[in-house]
Amino acid sequence: MLLLLALVCAALVYERVGAWRDARVLKQVGTSIDVGGRTLNISCAGTGTPTVVFESGRDAPGYIWTPVQRGVSGFARACWYDRATVGWSDPGPDPAWGDSAARDLRQLLHNAGITPPLVLVGHSFGGYIIRFYNHFYPGDVAGMVFVDTALEDAGTVPGMPHKNPPPLPRSVISGLSILLGNLGMMRWMASRPGPPLPGWSAEEWDVLYRLGRQRKVLLADAHQGPEQATADRVRRIGDLGNMPMIVLTHGRPVNAEFKGGWVDLQRRFAATSTRGRQVLVPTGHGIPQEAPGAVIAAVREIIGVVRPR
């Protein structure tokens, strides 16, 4: 018992000291906007219409779009934001399925004075959210870019691991997330990311790394719950009509069987719009970090289609 107590105390100190050190570096990038008793952080750059809004993957901060925002801001207004409990945003509701995140985004944009038309860009889990947004507020959205988007039928792809819902009650999962976060689990698991990828400065790369090891990342993951909960809801949305859209798909194979199935699934998703097309990107799943130029080019193409002449 004494040894266990000593280990717990050491873990608490480890997390508190690490968080204190990170806080000296992690000065807020963006502006906190009230969305009803809590705030979400948003960062915008550039001018012009339509406004481009970036939606991150499951637990990723909006800061992951930094090089993409820098490129897009040269020809349009470009905004990323932190979803509830991520980055510099306040904790949000539990559960936080993709549909509630879409409503959060609408409230944030309204309160920040950002008006349609919008081009929505969603990476991974963020692809679900921008689909919900377009379903709820179709008049807002002029075009869309999906960046290796999560898809509700991904479980049919050979080699794709099945993600079954955890058997524990949500209250227990949230409690464990808080406990493990305070004991430094995220900090302990986060490996150094190596040298910056092209498009990132050393300082930006370090900020992204520090954001990813915050203890509240575990709580954000718990609040979003099993992906199947969001996938089941998005399945009912239907096709995307004649929405101008590009589907970026990662082309670096995990294995040949998985690659073929994943590329085909994304191709079929692109065909859910009569104006959709797929573009293969020779990277892994992390296209925003690994190939920001591919996202910038896709956004430029969509804006060229939807911007009034």
C-alpha cells in the first residue's frame, strides 16, 4: 500500500510539473468565444468569401491545421477551432456525439460573427461533423473537402479493426479518464514527434506535441464516446446531392488488402455527390500534418468553383 501510494503521488507530481512547464509555452492561439456558459477557441486569418472552416480529427486540436491555414489565408478567410474539451476550449457536454459538435460549431460561428457561405474541411472524425453541419444547416455550406474522412461503413474494409463500444458505463469511463489524465497517462504515452514535417516551424511542431499530451485529451475522447454512436447517426443523413466536394484519401498502404478496400470505400463516398471526386495523397492518415499542400490545393479548387465571379 505504501508503495502504491508513493507511485500515485509520483504520478501526480509528474503530471503537475509537466503541465506547469507546458503552460509556459502554450500561450493561447486564437480567441475564446462564449457559446452558452462555456467558451470555444477559434483562430482566423485572411480575408475573402467564402470562409473556410477546418474541423479536426477525433481528439486533435484545431492547431493541427496551422500550415494549411497559413496557405489558405492567402486567398480566403481561414478558420480553425478547438472542439469542446480540446486545445484551448472549455470542457463540454457528455456525450459529445458528432451531431452535438456540429451544433456547437454553428453557435460558435454565429457568436464570432462568421457568416455563410462556408467551405467546410473535415479530417477523419471531423468528416462526420461537417456532414452533420451540412445536414442541419444546408444553406450555410457552399463546398466541402473531406480529408481521409471517417466513414460509417469502415468496418466492412478488410484489415480495418472493429471498434466495439466499451462495456463500462459512461460515468465510469469519464471518471477513469479524469483519474488517468491526472496521473499523467497522456504525458507518459506521448512520444517525441521527431523533427518538424515540411510546412511546420520547430516552435509550431513543439506546440502541437504539447497540446496532444494534455490530460484533458483523455476526457475529450471519453466524451466523444464510441465512434459507432456517431456513425449510426450519420448513416441516416443520406447523399450529398450536388455539393461541390473533394475527398482526399491517404494512399500509403497499411497492407494491400486494406488499401484497396479503403480507397474504394472513399471513392464510393465521393460519388454520393454528383460533383464529388476523389484525390489520392501519398501519405498516411495524418494528411493535415504530412501533406498540408494537398489540402490547400483542394480548398483552392473548391473555392474556384463556388466563389462568385
